[in-house]
Amino acid sequence: MEILVTGEQPFKVVKTTMTVGPSAGGYTLAYGVDKNGTFTNYSEAVPADEVCIVNGITPYTWFKLVGNSGPVKVVL
């Protein structure tokens, strides 16, 4: 399944892996247990124009792309 994430819009991952497509300006991946709750940022930012593969996700975790300004394709 593919979704298009715009800006810092939260999205839920129901599987144990995801691939985040390249972004125009880079972002920091953040995760949380609730769409409107507190999110925790990963320690390293993802640079512009790089693909990010994430493994070992707890199903039904919420994510967002902090600092993202445009549309990014996410494969779930």
C-alpha cells in the first residue's frame, strides 16, 4: 500500500516495515502511540533526496516527518 504524506501529517503504520521516499528538503522521522499525542524524534535527520527504510516497527505505531514541507510517498 502507498500513501502520500504532505508536510508533517501523522500517518499510521500497521506492518513491521515501511519505506519513505525522497523529500525535497529532508526531515526527521518521529514516532508516537497516538495521532495527536507526543512524538519522539529519531536522533538523525534524513537528508533531502534520500530514501529511508525502517524495519522492526511495532504495528499500529504513528509516525510523522518533522520538518517536511512537501509531498512524500510512503510504502507501507
